[in-house]
Amino acid sequence: SDVYKRQAFFLAIFSYQFNASMLSPALPSMSAQLGADSNTISTTQTVFFASSAAFSLFLPRLGDLIGRKRTTLGMLATASLGCVISATAPNILTLCLGRALQGVTGPIISLCLLMLRERVTDEKRYASLLAITLCANGGIAGLDALAGGWLANSFGFRSVFWTMAVTGTLGFITILLFATESLASNASPMDWPGISSLVIALSSLLLSISMLRNNEHNLAIVALLIVISACSFAEFTRIEQHSKAPLASIDYLKQRSTWGFLLTVFLALVGVFATMNGVIPAAAQHQQLLSMSAQTSTLVTLVPYAAVGMAVALIAGPIAGRLGYLTVFRLGLAVTALSLGFGIYAMQHLTIASLIALSVSLGIGYVGFTFIMINALAVALSPANAPGTLPGLNAGVFNIASSMSYLLLYSVQTGVETSHGIAYGYAASLGIGFIAVTCAFACSF
């Protein structure tokens, strides 16, 4: 029975992972088949991640009230419908609708962990099962991205969405059959006014960052979005101060275990997210460096990164069960920071060997230790009467930080490259990542 439950969680998490990662190699195929430029196509990705961030803020809390299994089933059904809409989309607008529905799966990791926590009370066993469950979030050792590229090249981008639809449907069936329903005892009611203001604040901020990343220099609109975000967040704090059942009370947000944790996660993600998902593969493909093809770059960078990370994740749980989540979290941050420090040197003397070494070390530090412990701590530090609160806030911070990571690291890389050359540009980008993750390590104390 436990084996079937874990398989159900695997498929549910794979459903989100495929929605997030399989499409990236298919973007050129989408652009060609739909007759849209790359900036327009990238909008579909922005829609997916913004939707994921917005739903992540409140669906874990809703699961506390109406049942996490029921909420997860609704998410998987909605996302599968979104995949079908995307697979049959005749234009970009319809495709964006499908991607928005797929983003509903954003908080699926949090809900799976909360269901697992409800069933497993022994701390060491829970830590081990948590690691086994979460290693699925790395994809199939990076092969999901390769599969997405192969499907798009062989059968068109629509085949990628049909694959996602099948995965989501299988996840729905296994969760329905094998997962056990769980609710939070004495759960507080939903704070819809607070949720609405927080969703507007986050969505506006993410959209403004996306516009800056895509070099859309309409600064008036960017400034307006930032003002809307700030005003919405101010309204959120006002609502939380007077609400009888706040989404996140001001006293809770003031606790060091809340803001300190979220700040640490923010700094860590700013430092590492764009590094491995953008900067390092771009360096491998640069014509004046290693000049690899996109597929070879994926094999040399993302596959070792994900494969080693998955393997290390399996031992991170048992280690955390003995030493504690925070100790292993700090270990992961330290290894990640040291890896980025090595990356500064590697970018200036780039070889295939140094590229693989950098990818492996980041897989150990971030995927194997840090990412697993971020999700474990989000569940462990959440209030007892609203276990979905901190996982939801953590997901929102995750999305903001990942967007900021692309904006900051690419801006530094471009600026330094212009004045000091290509190698120094990539080295400077990793230098910013090193500083951010080092600050995260300090903040973890």
C-alpha cells in the first residue's frame, strides 16, 4: 500500500515537472508552427509560471480545509484539461489559456508532502520518504527535457502536450485509487480578501520582472505594475491585521522562523536558479567557448546535474532524519556556494571536464540537499492550524526569486561581457550567484 502511495505521489509530481520542463526545448517548434516570434512564445511560459505562483499561494491552505486528496485531484484534472487545450490550440491566446490551467499544478509538491506527513509520524521515516518522493521533482535525471526536444522535433510541439495530458491523467487515477484523504485539525477558514490582494501583488510583480527580462522597455507600464504590486501588498498587510482568520498573521510573518526562512530561500534561488537553467548551458553553446549544440549541452550539463541530484536526494532524507533539516539545508547551501565559486574559475578556463564537474557539484549541493530541505522546512515550520500556509508563501517566493535570478544574472553577464569579454561575462554572472548563495548560507543562521 505504501509503495502504491509513493508511486501516486511520483506521478503527481511528474505531472508538474513535465509541465514545467518538457516544453522548453519545444519553444522553437511552437514558434515555427504557430507563426509567432520568440518573445510572444516566451509569454506562454510566463503565463504558466505566474499561474503556478498564484495558485501556490492558496491551494495548500484550501487543501487543509476541504481535503488535500480532493484538492490534488482537482488540480490534476484541471491541468490535464489545460494540456488538451494547449495540444489543440489554434493560436497563442488559446495556448496561453491552456498554460494557465496547467499552472494549477504549482503547489502539488506541498500537498503531496502534507499528505505524507499526515500518514507518517515517525520523523526519521518521514524524512526518508520525503526525499524519495521529492527526487521525482528533478525529472527523469534530466531526460524529460531531452524527451521534450525529441518529441517536438519528431512529431511537433503538440505531441509534448499530449504526453503531459497522459501523465496528468495517470497521476489523477493513481491518487484517486491509492492516496488517503487528509485534513488539518481545527483549520482556520479561508481568508479570500487577503488571498486576492496577495495574488494581485505577486502577479503584478512577476509580470513587471518578465517585461524587464524580455527587454520590453515600456518603463511606464513596468512602473505601474510595481506600484500596483506595492499597493496590493500594503492592502494585504492591512487585511491580515484585522482578519479573524488571516492567511498569514502579521505576528507569524514577524517570526524569525518565517521571514528568516523565506529570505534564505529567496537569496538561494536568486543565486542558483538561472545559473543552471540558463547561464551554464548558454556558456556551453556559445560559439567562442565550447560551441555545443543544444542537445549536447543538455547531455553535458542538465543530465549530470539532475541525475546526481536525484541520487544524492535519496540519502539526504536519512541524513536529515539524524542531523535535522536545518543542518542538511546549510550543508547544501555551503556546497552550492563552493560550487559557484569554482564556477567563476571554470568559466574563464572552460572545458568539457570543468563543465561536467560544475554541473555535478551543483547537482549535489542544490538538487540533492538544498531543494529537498527547502520543501521539508516549509512543512515543518508552518503553523499547526494552517499547515499549508508556509508552503504556499514559499512557492510564491520561489517564483519571484527564480524570475529575479534570470533578470539579475543575465544583466550582469551582458554588461560585463560588453566591457571585458565573453568569459569574464559568464564568470561575473556566477560571481553574483556565489554572493547570493553565500548570503543565503549566512541568513540560514
